[in-house]
Amino acid sequence: MGGSIYRVFLFIYTLIRISFYFWGYLLRGAVLYSFIPATLSLIEVSKHVLDKHEDKELNEYYSESYDSYKKYRMLSFIVVVIGIILYVLLFFVNRFESAYSVAMIIVLFYFGVLLAIILSYLFHYLIFYVEQIRSGVALAFVSTIKHPVQTFYILLSVIVIYLLFAWNLVAFIALGPCLYGFLMVIIFNRFKTPILLNKEKRKLTSE
């Protein structure tokens, strides 16, 4: 009994540490340049923990992972700027009361959710399949349509994270990042090889 309680507390402590490292590395690049590297590292470290690898300390693994994804800093800048623009537009449109403003809010909210889903796919591909941003974005966009089940679960995950944020900011800071990382690992655990990569493999085989 005592051992089980200890393991539960140890696991919760690990979750909080993962979130702590995410926020730390996110602030290291002033969010603008570190959002993508920090999130990619978050997912990779989450998989590392779920697979129960203990070959390295958590902080060492996160540091190495973050350094390997620094090449995506410009992509991070673009994504964060797009996110800020969407938020600012939502803020100002929400202040007007008209049928047009309601329609605009729906459109902006849709694009925000779509961006979150595409990014979730993109994170998966950049970590496990491709290094080129263009290929990753193409795969992510196609997968949003080609894999409706995964897309639905990603949407649910985004909603859960948002509800956690709306419910309690402290809980979101402590558990939000690690929860997202774990959910992405679990969702993509049985994810099939992207259709575009299958085509590339067939071309290589035929040659």
C-alpha cells in the first residue's frame, strides 16, 4: 500500500517537473522563439517517461531535446505571431455586438482550433518523421482530413487543456503542459505512417 502511494506521488512529481521544464524553456526564448522547440521537447520527454526509459535524468534529456529543435525558432516566431494576431482580432471583434461580429468570432475561433490541430500533427511529424518544415506542414494539413479519428481526439485534448486553463490557472501551469504531452503521445501511439510518406517509399522502391 505504502509503495503504491509512493509511486503515485512520484508520478505526479514527474508530471509537475515536465511542466516546469516546459515553462522554463519556453521563457528562455521569450516564448516567440522557443514555443516550437519547447513543445517538441515536451512531447519527446513525455514519450520518454511513458516508455519508462531511465537512462538519463529528466532535465538532461529535456536540455538535449530542446537543443536539437532550436532550428525551428523561426517557425516558432511565425506561429506565435499568428496566434497573437488571432487573439487580438478575437478581442476587438468580441467588443462589437452585431451579426457580423458573431460570424467573425466563429470564423476566428475555427481558425484558432484548426491551427492547434495542425500544429499537433506537425509536432508529431517533426519529431518522428521529417525535419523539413514544408514537408511537415503538408503532412499535418493532409492528416487533419485523412485521419478524422485522430483529429477528433486531438480536438478533445485541446478542449480539455482549455477547460483546465479556464478552471484553475495554477492547475494549468502545473499540469497543462505534461497533460498535453501525454495525450499527444497516447493518441499517436497507434498512428499509421502518413499517406504522403507511403507514396515516397513506394517511389523509392520502384526506382
